[in-house]
Amino acid sequence: MNQRILQIHEKDNVLVALADLPAGSSLTFKGETFYLTEEIPAKHKFFMQDLDAGAAVTMYGVLVGRTQVPVTRGSRMRTENTKHAAEPYAYRDAVYNWQAPDTTAWQQRTFDGYHRADGRVGTANYWLFIPTVFCENRNLDVIKEALHNELGYSVNEQYKRYTQSLAQAYREGRALPDASVQFAAAEPANRLFQNIDGIKFLNHSGGCGGTRQDADTLSKLLAAYADHPNVAGVTLLSLGCQHLQVADFQRDLAARNPAFGKPLLIFEQQRTQSEAQLIADAIRQTFEGLIAANRTGRQPAPLSKLSVGVKCGGSDGFSGISANPAVGHCADLLVGLGAQVLLAEFPELCGVEQELIDRTPERRVAEKFIRLMTEYDEMAHRVGSGFFMNPSPGNIRDGLITDAMKSAGAAKKGGSAPVADVLDYTEPAIRPGLNLVCTPGNDVEATTGKAAAGATLILFTTGLGTPTGNPVCPTIKIATNSALASRMSDIIDIDTGPVIRGEKSLAEMGADILEYCIEVASGRSLPKAVQLNQDDFIPWKRGVSL
């Protein structure tokens, strides 16, 4: 790899700056000399030739935009001169021949997971608290404070001590102590239940007051979380009069898993003597459930039992060059080993639809993908938006100028395997291989949806840095560049910067990511998001969310 510029695909008519390139620089690429008419910051692109207004701009070998004004060779691609464009797509009965990567080194490998009665294997063992309605959020907060502090799951003790020191200094009339101290996550060694990896709480703002469709979707989502292989048992709190009734949740849970046999503790406040009694009963019965769940330990399982979601957020111009394709190689290894890989974020598949359709051997599955993508985009246009409005200011600032450009790089994290299935929101993944999951691009809505589909690990790439995690699915943060990995080392687990510097190949980095997945799935390594209890949960109401 040229250490200063890169052409991602031979058909591309723009080059990527891998380092800051000053105005007036002279660069040679494939025997051609390019003179830069302006500064090209790292991660941004410059044109390889003069182009008229309306000309196609190609990256990753696909159309990602069209010029809005004439542009000159060596000038920088900007939102002012390039707008989103993508090719139309349709089913065309293509033949896709995939060569799986060599998985010999992992064929006999296992991870130590929690075996469930239905044959699935969890990478963690959580007890889950679920409110059917937002009215119960306060009760969940009270219970969380009581259980987390006493059972060893709190990560906030250090901040409480720091606040105490501030209060003490104020009382005594002293200068306030410096806040530059390094805070570290609580060590799991203090836990009372060593085989319970956490007690998680799905606070949300739904369950009543919205549409009945919202309540129905939320019910299916909560049922999916209760049925998740990383969940050992569930405590459910209900008010009683809300749209989402306990019976609705039980119906959806039975439909998802007729053989559901985990402990399910149900408390309804309007049938209880008092709020205090409700909370006390929930704590006591949950404690008894934790004692029983703690008897289950980790046991070896083949890697085919893994279900790995792949996600990018806070993306930058390096995402589609380093972290995403490295994760994509890991994804191909997992598919070759018989595991599941879940690729979501449908607004960030805009422009690569045809490639994914051509990789889908089953026509019914391909047409389901076309329908979901079309309906989603049409819904966005009805409210004056569209997938073209997806890139955030941070994305644009760091080189992702159009949604098709962002999508072409984002899709790389799904690898190159055939598409085995397409899932609507809250549908469970049942087939091994690459599954496409309909979710928004929004980081938390997407990770929430991946866990609902059954992901037991999430690989989350970022170029700008984002603290997103998930309550029941350990989330591994992968930086696209070493500057980010160093600056935000408290939230980053893996640095793919060596790919940009030419020190590691994508295959080598993908193998490293798989090795880390095995360590996390076995409980031997804790991702930063898990250490920090970054338990983000946002249900998607099936509205326009990009």
C-alpha cells in the first residue's frame, strides 16, 4: 500500500489521502503524476481527472456520487461539488461463486460459553429486568442501585468517592481536588455470583401512549431479549393499564420460543399492596433466581455456535479501508466455520444493494431484501428525507461525503460471503452464514436490533469514537486509526491503524479480531463497553431513522 494515497478499486476515479497532503504537492501513482490544487486532509479524496458537472464519481468500484460543478484533477471532493448518487437495483438471477478463506487454524477451536436448553450457547450469563411500560423505569432504577452496589456490578464507586471528596473540600473551605485522575472500571472479582456476568435493565420510553403498532413491536423486541442466549432469567415489571399487556409479551415470547423455560418473574404494580412491597418482592425473588442461575458455568462449544453482529458508528474516511474490511475478513472466517454473521443498518447499504442481491442465491430472500429497502427509503422520502441525508457532520468532516460512499465502506464489514437470509426487525436469525437485518443506521437502534436477532457478540468499528454498548451482547470496539485508539483508549479494544500504515494485512488483522472474539466469548477478556456498563437500549418505532 502506498503510504500516502490509495485507490481502493481499479475502477475508482478518486484517490484517498492516507496522510495530510499539502496544497501544491506532487504525487506519483501508477506512473501518473498528480499536482494537488489544495490541501487534502487525511481520509479525504481528490479527483484523478477533470470532470464535467454531472459526471459519475466512483469508489469501491461503484457509483457513490455525481459532480455538481466542473472539478479539476487534484482537487478535493467536497459536499459543495459532489452529491449522493447510486445505481438502481433489481433481482437478476446472478450466479455467485464464493471461495471461503482458509479456516484450518480454527476448525478444532472452541469457546467457553453458557449452554442453553434449546442448543444455543451464550457468551455471557445475564439476569434481565424488563419494564413493559416507561412508568416502571423509576422502580427499575431503584432496584438497579440496590443490586448493583451490593452484588458487585457497579462501576460508579470511584465517581461517588470523587464526589464525596469534592463535597468534603467544599465543607472545609479547601480548593476542590483535581479531576484529572484516571478512573478505572470495577473489577469483577468483587461479585457475589461469579457465574452471573451482570444484572441488566432495559429502561425505555414505550409501552403506552404511542400507537398500538409501537406497543406490538416493543413486545416482540422485549420477548427477543428475554429469549436471548446470553440471558439466564428475567424479572418483568408491569404497571397494569398500559397498551403493552403482560399477556401480549407472554404471547410473543411463546411464539418466538414455544419451549422457553428460563425463570420469568412477573410483578404488576396495580395488583400490589404498595410500591415498596413490589420492589422488595422483586429483589428477593430475583436474588433467589440468581442463586440458581449461578450454578451454571461455562463449557466448551464449537465456534459455529457464535452469532456475531457487525456494526460501524462514528465512521470516518478510513472505516472502509481498515476496520470494516478487517472485520469483513473475520466475518468470512466465521461463516466458513458455520457461525452466524449479522449485517444491519439498511440506510447504510444504499448503493451496494445490487452487489448484495447478486450474492443472494435464494430469490425469495433477495426479493425480501428489495422490498424492505424500497419500503424504508420510500418512508423516508414521504417525510422529506432519504438515505442520501445519512452522513452526519462528523462523517462528512472526516471524509465521508455521500451516503453511497459511506455505505460502500460500511458494507465491507459483512465480508464477501453469500447472503443466507434477510430478517425484518425483531426476527430471529436461524440460518448459519451472513444474515441481513433490517435496522436503522442509528448506532443504538441498530445494536438493539442486532441483539434482538440473536447476536451474542457485536463487532463495532469507529473512526471518530463512540461509547455505544448493549445490555446483553458484549460489544467490541475497533478503531480505524491509531490516533483514535490512543486518544480514547478507555473505550477502544482493537486498533486497526497498522493496516493504514501497511504493517498488517487485512487478513492478519481479521484473524486477530477473531482471536479476540474467542477470548471475549469465553469470558477471559472483557471489552471496554462491558467494563463500563455501556448498556444502551433504544427500541425502533419503525419510523424514519437514519
